[in-house]
Amino acid sequence: RVFVIGSFVMACSVKVARLPQAGESLNGLAFLAEPGGKGFNLALATHRLGITVDGLFAVGTDMVSPMVRSTFAQVGFSEEMLVPHAGSTGAGVAFVDASGENCLAVCLGANLALDADDVRAVAARVGRADLVAATFESPDAPTREAFALARALGRPTLLNPSPVRPIDPGILADTAILVVNAVEAADLGLGTPDTIADARAATPAIAALLDGGLELLVVTLGECGAMAFRPGSPPLHQPAFAVAAVDTVGAGDAFTAGLMAGLLAHEPLAATLRQAAACGALTTCRFGTFDAFPTAQALAAFLDG
Ligand code: ADP
């Protein structure tokens, strides 16, 4: 069972022939509203792999919140996972033109109101989880609280610091597994894709993280696959699977879900990374995220095929 300190964003996109200019009103070609947010995507991708998921997701008091409730019911997530907070539910609006170029803005809204008290109120549920995960679409306070609870019980914690900001030292001290993409790795000063992909040794910044108590660092490098670093072991490289990618949004969330599934099943790290990469690759083969995350059956068929 995984507990996710969640975030929810209703992602709306309008397909247009060209991006509108200031003051202009264009006729759109298609509209799509898709439930998303990094925390929700991570929870959904993990659930698709057959793992029980619990968590906390703040929703506002606007007209979007009933849609979130029906999405959770449709997926099979408990209503207990939703925490009402004043204000608007997280939402994003994007325009996508014929060439795939886009412009977008996300308002995290109620997600930013999730706090440590919300976590304390469900401490028993957090304590039942085998792994607690969080992203940076949530504020630091609930993540710090949940990670401290998990670590006090000897359970692993996973942080995906996206969208990237400096990691709070209290959170880092309670993080067992850190998963970052190339942009986040560079921003956190861990190295460039070239220095990180050099499998002979970890960069000094990565070595310092591992000396500081981090148990596993995974850096995803898109089509160049992923690198995994553990204290006392040489770095491992997992190549990306060659697939006909149509939309890479959500690949990182699917990868992290596959990683958690492998770790919870006590698979060796190499097999876990291979499964994670397969989840990422499968997700790039479909547009969007909601329908793109693979099921356990689809994953098994891909790995065996
Ligand atoms: P994010 O989506 O967070 O930016 P990445 O782009 O690094 O993360 O992708 C995460 C993982 O998904 C990669 O390590 C890789 O295994 C897989 N992946 C991403 N893009 C592709 C692709 N075009 N083809 C195959 N696998 C991919």
C-alpha cells in the first residue's frame, strides 16, 4: 500500500489552429478536460499497476470539486482521500496548436492549503502504508509531517521534487528515495545529463546525497533512460525502451509508479528499473495521461513480448 501526499489539477486544453494573441477570441478545434496533477498522476499510475493507493488530495469549493469526486469514484479511490479547503480546485488551462506548440498556466489553488494538520488527522492511515510518496505540487508542511511519521515507523519515503524548488532539509533528511528528471537534477545541482550518465562514478553532489543518508537516487533522462545511484554500489544505467512515442507527458509519473511497484515487491533493483522504464515507455505511446498509464497486464505483456 502506497500513501501519496497528493495534488489534483483539472487540466483543460483547447486545440487551436494557431495560438491566440492578446485580446483575440479564436474558435477552438477541440476541448479536453483531463484529471491530472503530479500527485494524482502518481497515485493513478500506481493504482493501475494493482497497488492499493491511499493519500490526501485537497479540493476547493468550486464547480470543479464535484468532478473530482466523480473521478475518484470512477477510478475506485476512496472519498476519504479528498480534503475540502476554501478556494478553487487546482486547475490548468492550455492552448495547443497544430504543430503541438503550447502555452499554459496552472493554478494550484486548494492544493497549496494542504497542511500538517490534514496529515495528523489521518496518521493511522499513513502508518498503514508500506511507502509514502510526495511531489512538489504540495507544500512542504504536509510532506514533512507524513515523511516523519513514515520514517518513525521504519517505512520508506519517496520524493519527486517536481516542479523543482530547493528541497527543505527536514524533508531531505526523511527521504529514502529521490526521483528526479534531467531538468530537476540540474536545478538541484546534481549534474548535467552527461556527467550523470557517466556510469563510472557518481558526481560529487550525488555522492554527498548518498553519504547524507539517501538510500536511492534515480535520475530519469527521457529517451536516454535512467541512472540509479545507491550508497556503496556502482551506478546502474537502464536504457529507455524503443517505442513510437506520441506524447511524453506523464512518462516520469509512470516511471516512478513502476519503480515503487518493483521496490514494494522486493524485486532486484535492475528488474525494478526495467519495469519502471517500461511503464514510462508505454505511457508515451498514448496521448494524455489518464488513459495512458499502463495496467499490470499491459506492463507484463510488454515486458514478456
Ligand atoms: P519526465 O516525464 O518527468 O520529464 P523523463 O522524460 O525523464 O521524465 O521520462 C521518464 C522515463 O520514461 C525515462 O527514464 C524513460 O525510461 C521513459 N521515457 C521517456 N520518454 C521516452 C521515450 N520517448 N521513449 C521511451 N521511453 C521514454
